[in-house]
Amino acid sequence: MEINSKNISHVPPVSNGRTRMRRVIFLGLTVYLTYIFYTQFISHFGPVEDQLLMKQNLELKAGMQILEERVAKASESLKKLIDRDDHNYRVVLDAEPLPSEIRASGSGGSERFDRDALRESPGLINNYLTLEKLQSQIDVEEQSYEELDELFNDRVKMWDSRPAIQPINNKQLNQLFMSYGARMHPIYHVMKDHKGLDFSAPKGTPIYATGDGVINTAHRSSSYGKVIYIDHGHGYETRYAHLSRFVVNPGDWVKRGQIIGYVGSTGTSQSSHLHYEVLINGKHVNPINFFQRDLSNSEYERLIDIAQTQSQALD
């Protein structure tokens, strides 16, 4: 039997009632579950806008916590700097600690904010005040360190100027002939104060400036003979007497260790030697107290022993 294709037609499937009912139930269930999920989400987490605000709030709190930790570390570091300032650097530089009232001037806030606007954020106010206090303290400490820098530069100049070496080459420590104090004058035969140290040395032995300074006097006197006075500043002065000749002139600037003249026996002198004096603020002091930079501790102690045993004066 032959099939006539012309008689074949497309017949669309017909949905029965049960299939339509399933679709309706599925759609309704989906809407219901979506509603339930949304209402539960809203009841537990609030609107989306609120969620975004909460996220921003958490980020701000995290940032604030990090800031507080950094401020705390900065405050601790500043305390250490202040402690070193008062108890280390100023002690070494022979300076008084910074007065407490100056420190206190760096502990207040500027009140440059509206407290009423931030009354709901006391933590923010406290953090702001802490930062203000920290900034003020840093300003005070910065000024203090500038002062310390000036003090240091001044002390360096003072240390360079301070008499600190022996005025002649005396490495063997055998040329100190007469110590500081009263003695019988070898020429006048009367007891007189000996306000310096005598170093026995051959004529022409080099004499060195014991600290940086300016030549104040370089002339010949009746008692000192050819004598040099050096003004070292900071209240220090040294004198070098009985020279055979000097190689500096008044007004010259000299450095520690520079040759300024040569040993002789001019003036009221019994033999070739150098008479050396140190003055502080116009008053004589024992020069032997200024040789420690030139000597080890054992050498210094030995020189002290030698000085105590010498009694014969040369001038």
C-alpha cells in the first residue's frame, strides 16, 4: 500500500490538564520560596543599603584600629627619644634636661573640631586629641634636637680647644722635672708658688700647642723670658715660658699639636726647660690634670707619681 504524503499533516501536541497544573504549582512554589528567602534575608540582615553601610562601617573600624596601633607605636618611639634626649644626650653634652613645663606645652589639643558634631563618636574625638598631642610633642622634640645639635657643635669646638696633651714629646715620662705647688725659687731663694709644670728638655726641643686657640701673647718678659699665651676660648688659657724662640705671632690661629716654639732658658731660668701653665677663667690649675687624652691610665698614674717625687725647681 502506498502512503500519500499529501495526506500527512503536523498535529501539535496537546497539553493535558495535569501538565498545566504542574507548571502552575512549580511557578507558585518558586515565587513563594523567593518571597520567603527575601523576607528572611531582610529580617536578619536588613536592606541592601544597610548592608553596604555596615560593610563600610566595618572597614572604617578596621582602619581606625590600625591607625590606633600605629599611633601607639609612634608614641612609644617618641617616649624613647625623649628619654634618650634627657638622660643620654644631654648628660653627655653636660646640659640640663628639658624643663617639664616645656614638655607640658606639647601635650594639649587645638580643639579645632566641632565636638557637638562628633558627640556620637567619642572614640574619634579621643583619637584626634591623641594625634594632636603627639604632633605637639614631636614639635617640641624637634626643637630640642636642634638645640642638641648646636650644643654638640659647640662641645666639639670646646673639646678641640681644651688643653689635652703634653706640651713637649715626653713619651718616656722622664722629662717632668718640677710639679705644681710651692717650692724654693732657685734664683731668689724664697718660697714661691709654682703655678705650672717644668719639663726638662734640650734647647731647641719643639713645643706644641696643647689645644686649638688664638695666640694672645708672644713676647719677652723679665721673668718668663720668651713666652707665649694661647687663648683657647671657653675659659681656657695656656702659657709656655723660657722659650729660645717662637714661630707664631699674636692673632695666629693654632691647632692642637702644632709647633709654636722651641725650648730655651730665657728669663729667670736656671737651665734649659719649658715652664707650662693652664688657667681656667683666669685662675691657675694643675696642668697635670689635662694629660689624660695624651696618656693611658697607667702612664697617667706613673706621671702623677713622678710629679710627687720632684722637688728641685728650675725657675
